Amino acid sequence: MKQSDRNANITEETLAQLRERAMSALSPKRFRHVAAVEEMAARLCALYCPEEKPVLRAAALLHDITKEWSVEEHVAFLEKHGVSVALGDRLAHKTLHARTAALLIPEAFPQFNNPEIVSAVRWHTTGRAGMSLTEKLLYLADYIDLSRKFKDCVLLRRFFFGADPKRMNPAERATLLRDTLILSYDMTIAGLCADGLPVAEDTIRARNDLLVERAREEMEKG
């Protein structure tokens, strides 16, 4: 199936309906963040892949749909779907909502059961090696949306937009995205270590994957 065919059912009307459902399912504070991520996702898509804007906006609206569940609710839902939850997962409970939200989409939001949407939601918290462009953009949108006031989020937002990506050519823009993601992983890992929390193995792999990619490009340039 062509990408255009998969995205044909994502219209302004269906996005508005999804936004209403998200608003009713989340607290006002959480929904303000979700709406800000939708705006940032659209802004990033304009830079990197305008044709994917409907997909990323839908993914943004769904990415935190289970964020306010309790740890027990996450664990029960995951185990119901055959996903075992290790002690390390419980300690890193802030990542559980990415898994449960991705599993919930086909059941509760079948109209948006698009592989790109599901995968972007699944990996928006930890990242992973070999991320697709849409996965990277939702991950970044969630980190630097304008509702984020945390120091690391503000610094990362300044790092990205301070480079003036609008004036860059596509190759320069791709390099900026990669460097921004690497910096985000560095910040995330440092913060988790400072808090005495485990670092998801997928985050380590995501960071290493991008570092190797950058080193390979530098070697090729000589």
C-alpha cells in the first residue's frame, strides 16, 4: 500500500475528532503538552517531510494517551498482551506508556492503526537503533515542544532552532537532527544516572547507532 493511501483517512476532521478524544482522556495539564507536541511535530515536518505531517500530528495526539495510567495499570495491560515486565521496566516506569499506547492504538483507535504512527508512539520515549525519520521527529517534538520548561528541554530547543534549520540544505538539516538527537540522549542518560535510575538499553543503542553513523560519515569525508 502506498504511503498516500495509508494516510488518506487522516484529515483535518479526523484529527479534530482525535484531539477531542485525547482531551477527554487526559488531564488539562497533560493535554496542553500533547497539543504542544502536535504543533512542534507539524513544525518539524515542515522542515524534514511535509508529506508526513498528518501522520506525525496523529502520532503526537496519541503518544501520551496512557501517560496517566498507574504503574499497575501499565503492567496489567502489557501482561494481558503477552509482554513481560521486568523489575528494570518498573524502575523505569516513565517509559511504560510508550509501550501501552502503541498497543492500545489498534484496539481503541483503529482508524489510526498506521505502522508509522504506532512505531513513532512506541519509540518516542527511549528511541532505538535504526530509527525512521518519523520516529526521530516525534521523539524530538516531545523533547522540545514549547510547553517544556525543564533546563535540558530548553537547551535542546535552543541548540536545534538556534542553528537556523530553515536556512540549511537537506544534508545540513539531517546532520543537525542527528546531532540534536545525540545531545538529547546524552542529557537523558546523564539525568537518569544522576537520579540513580536504569537507562533503557534501547536508548544506549540509539545513541551508539548515531555516533557510529556520524563517525562513518566523517571517515568518508576524510
